Amino acid sequence: MELGYDMLTHGVYIVTTRHEGKLGGLAVAWATQVAQDRILICLGSGSATRQLILASKVFGLSVLTDGQVDLARAFGRRSIRNTDKFVGIGYHTLVTGSPLLDDCAATFDCQVEAMHDDGQRKLIVGRIVAMERLQETYEPLIYRAADY
């Protein structure tokens, strides 16, 4: 049997940013904590939100719960190039100005510290400058290709 990426468990997160008044956000399954105060995200080269993160040098990460697949789809299936993903979505900011979703389990506010570009993807390491737990207990939303 061949091992595929879909056999590994991934949580689902919303990565957000703000640059010169423009809000960006997308759903990702490739995000992880790599140190006590560092988060690694992986974004494709075609992402408009990635371009905003590279310009602003900040991003937010909102942790989704198992009942939020529709929210993940809303941020994952459309581009900020032609839609405002934040219409009707409650959000707030902490330190960097990145929008952080109100209705999620936890948020992390990060400043970009390092990047690695392999041509198709950019790995971005952010230093956590603020975080908050919005729910004491929750079941995480787990990525399944069938949901998207």
C-alpha cells in the first residue's frame, strides 16, 4: 500500500492577515507548532493571502472546531481576489492587526520570522506574539479530502 498525504491527520485552521487595509484569509491543513513560541504554515504560490503575508510580515492562525467545516470551505474554496471572505464573520485583532476569528477554539497572532521557498510552496515560520484560548474544551476539525 502506498502512503498518501491523506493518511496523515491534519487539523484545519484559518490563516489571516491584513496589509494596507486589505484583509486576507484562507483555510489550511498544513500548520504546526515547531517550538513553544513558533508556528509553521505552508502556503501555495498562487495564494493571494500569501502575497499579503509577505508584504505585511504578520499572520494570524485561528483553530477550527469539528463543527466548522462550512467555515473552512468558505475560506478554502474562494479567493480574496474576487470575494470578501470576512462578510458576516466576526473577528478581532490582538497585536499585529491580523484578523482573528471570534468563533473558534483558539487564536495565535504571529510575526513572520523566517521563510523557505521551494518554488511551489512557501514555508513561513511565525513567532507567536499573542495567543488566546476561546474554548476550554473542543474537538478539532480534522482535514478530510472528501469534505473539500
